[in-house]
Amino acid sequence: MNELEFLKDFDLSLLYIALGLSLFFVSILASISLRRGKSSDATQEKETTQEKLSNDLISQSEIEEIKFPLEQIEEVLNLEIEKEIAPVAASVPIKETKSKTDSSLFERLKNTSFKFTNSLKLLSNKKNELADTYLDLEELLIEADVGVNTSGKLITLLKDSLNSTESDKSTTAIKSNLKEIVKKILQSDTDPEIEPEKVNGLPKIVLVVGVNGAGKTTTIGKLAFQFRAQGANVLVAACDTFRAAASDQLKVWVERAGAELEAGADGEKPSTVAFRAVTRAKNEGFDILLIDTAGRLHTKQNLMQELGAVTKIISRECENAPHETILVVDGSSGQNALHQAKEFNEVTTLTGIIITKLDGTPRGGVVIGIKNELNIPIRYIGLGESTADLRIFDATEFTDALFYTEEREEINYLRVND
């Protein structure tokens, strides 16, 4: 190879190398540029995403604030603020505290309702002669604490009712007739609600009696709370001076209600405290005076003497007083509540009865027995711890809850036979 050809081949080699290097560097630069572009786009996209997210969060927050204000959140979660916790001044208007559970009347009486509704269903499966069915039904009523005398009366009235109609003796007919009979017994001409208003310009005086443990003091506190919620000026007299710390317990309830308390020293005569309370109620213009009495029931004689002295003072200081004498009994005690009602009715003139602790007990049938045997109006029933759980008694609502049955319940018929 001559020198000219060698130089020619060498120049071509250099040219190829230069072109290769140029392509290499161009590809590197293009790659770097592409990466920078992607990074910039990613950064921009990230910033845009964060901006959108921020905007979404603000928008969502605004929506949530509008959709779920504090009051609705408390309602949804059923977080009721107990206004009973802090003492309220007597001059400050107060609102009635709602029940935390605020369930239907049936839910509170379902254990007693089971005795009636489910027992009738069991009877329908026995296919007994109707005479045997009556006996079984009477036994079930007694087990529900209706009482022997009242259970017998219900069966007698039921027989008369069914015999006076057509030959339908089905479970539905028996239940329907029994329900109407119970409702009629529970009804009263007296308005069950105690109105917290003056009588002839003087304070209405309500004497509250009952044994210790029946919920008497708690009931007085709840009544005071409800009366204050209606705008009444309420004075409570702590005349149970024999039970240790009775006045202190009542004081707590009275302060929660925003009412006023007239208390006596331990061992002081109840009649003395009652005198001061009546005098104060008249002088200071209270609308209603609630008087708590001793809950001892050792002998009728002692009880009569004690209540007699208090009543004498009240009637002397205020004409036609007490305007109400209310007995508080524990519904969960069954027939013992009926016994107490009879005892108190013998030593004082009762104008109404409040039956407490009916929630969760299967002994709610005692309400029927008390009303039937004493014929004294049921004024309120206690269904829980909240102030709203002391409810005005409604015979129709109570009976409906007592005989509650799901609509899907299959109707089974008893043997049609007189």
C-alpha cells in the first residue's frame, strides 16, 4: 500500500470515530434533557396534586362542618350532655334532661310484656279445652305479679266478654279482649300529671310518702326538676329527719334541679320542719312545695302518728292542704309493692301512686294489681335514672306496650269450645 492510500484510509477511520463520538454525546445530551423534562413534569404534577389535595381537604372540611355540626354529631352518637351534673341556680331557666337511651316504652317494659305476649303464644300451642286455657292464663297472670285477686277478676271479665260475643275464641280474640279489660282498669278520671301551680293564691303542697329504698327521694328530685323546667318556683322540704344523710341526698337533687331546700337537723321533728317549709313557701311565693317524709314502716301506729302530725301542721297553715298525697313504690318488688300500697292507704288518704323501677323487671303486672285493688290513680312511672325517665302515666300507651306483639307473629288458634 502506498502512502497516499494509507492516509486516505486513516482519514476515513478518524471520520467514523468522530461521527460515532458525536452520536454518543448527542444521545447522552438527549437522555439528560429527557430526564430533566420528566423531573420537571413530575415536580409540577406533584405540586398540582398537592394543591388539588389541599383544595379537596378544605372543601371536604367545609362540607363536613356544614353536614355534621357539633349538635348533630352529639345526636348521632347519642351523647347527651347531662345538665344535672352541675348545680343550677334557682333563678336560671333549665331544660329537662333527656334520657340517654330514649327508647320506646315497650323496650323498657319488654320483660313484663314477655310474660303476657309470649305466654299467650305458648297457650295457643297447647290446644287445651277453653276451661283449661282460662286456668293456665290465670296462672300466667299471677306469675306476672298481677296478683291473685286481680288475676281472678281479669279471667271473670274475660269470660263474660267472650261469651257476650260470637264464638271466636282464638288467641287474637282472647288477647284483644284481655287487653281492653286491662286498659279499662288502668284508666282514671283524674289527670295523672301534677300541675306545679298555686291553689287559691297559696303554694300547692304535695306530701310524698313511701318506704326507704322505693326511690322516694330520687322521685322528688325528678319532680322538682320537671316542675322547674316548666318555670315553677319549687321548694322541697326534707322531713325525713330520722334516716342518716337523707337531707344531704335530697340536697344534691334539689341543687341539680335549681330548686330550694328547707332541711332540718338529724332527729328534729318532721312536723317542725314541715311548719317552717309551709311558712317559707307562703312568704316567699313559691308555686309548689314538695314534702319528703320518713320511709320507716315498722308499725302502722308509728307511721300514722308521724304522718298525722305532719298533715295536721300542713292543714293548719294552709287551707285544704296537703293538696296531693303521693305514694312512691318500687315496681320491681312485685307483690311487696302492692302490700306497701295497702299499708299506706290505711294510714293516710292517697291521691296518687308513682311506681318506680319498672324498666327491666318482669314484675310490671303489679301496676294492674295496685290500680285494681286500691282504685287510686297511677300518676307517674319510673323507667330509668334520667329525669325524663319519670313519665306521666298513660293507660293506653302502657297497655299497648304490655301487650306488644310483632306484626309478623303467626296467629295460632285455641280450641273453639265453651
